[in-house]
Amino acid sequence: MKSELVRQYASQGRYGAGVEVETFDKPRNTIDLRIIIDEGKSAKIKSIKVIGNSIFSDDELLDALELSEGNWFSFLSNSNKYSKETLEGDIENLESFYLDRGYLKYSLESIQVSISQDRKDVFITMSILEGEKYTIDEVNIIGDLPIDENLYQPILDTLNGELYSQAQITQIEEYFKNLLGNEGYTFAEVEVLLRYKMMMN
């Protein structure tokens, strides 16, 4: 119990949290538990570094994250307080940043989170591979759709030659699901399959 509580507090950036568990014997082979918790202060993010980026600047990438290094406004947003959950969300934010700009082969190679000796400061380093940028060459529909082509083909035509954007593709998936839902296909599945062709510079 004690180690699990300490782990939970650590995931919230409270590395200085202290937990003490006291037991008191009671009649009929029962005990009372007293849990004493000192939450301590949340560790603050001292630095966030991204390694491997050459297309986008450090500032552009850091702006896409919810976590941030300390600044004059941190006391209002608490953005410089470390949280494992927020970091996991920022990993997804960084991936979305690249996917929405055509970098389909982006990948997070490694991530390192280190803590200062006094357990007050956190240092985050992310190593990434940006990959190449992709545009949409053509869009094809596989399967027979019980929908008027005029309701979707003009939208698909606008994608040709456009920079790939995951957010846009997700919107189109939802659009098709809604169209099929209106035709009575409530549980219709729409899947986008990608075939890669390297864009020549």
C-alpha cells in the first residue's frame, strides 16, 4: 500500500511525498490503519529538449505541448508542474503536430525523464525522427456506396495534391460515417488505407 501511494504521487510529479502507515491491533484479529501523508510540492519542469528536429524549431514544437518550462505565467497555468499523465498527452500532441503537417513517418525514438538530486526539478528529453513529408496523390473508394456520389466526390477531389493531414482525414471518416448512418447503416465502418509514395524535392 505504501509503495503504491508513493508511486501514485510520483506520477503526479510529487517526488517528495512521504507516506507512513501505522497499524493498531484490535480485538477479534482485526487492525486499524492510520495513513499519514505528506504530499510535498510538485516537481517543476526545468527543461524540455527535443532532439532530432531540423524542419521545425524547438519553439514551434514546445508550443504544441501542454507542459512547459517555467516562465512568468506558469503560476497561473501550472504548465511547468510535471505530471506523467500530461506528458503522455503531450507525446500524442507532438505526434499530431507532425501528422497534421504531412509527416506520416514521424516517430518518437526515445524519451528520458530525469530528476534533480533534491527531487524538485524535472528534465525531459525527447528524441524524434521527423521523416519525409507526404502529399495526397489520389483518393479511391473501395466498395459500393449506397450514397449519391455528389455528396462526397467533390470533397475527395479537393484532397488531390493537398498536404496530408490526419485531422482532415479523421473529419472525412466521420463525414462518411454520418452519410452512411443517414442511410440506415448505423454501425458502418470507414477505414482509410494509405499507400506511400515518396515526394521528390
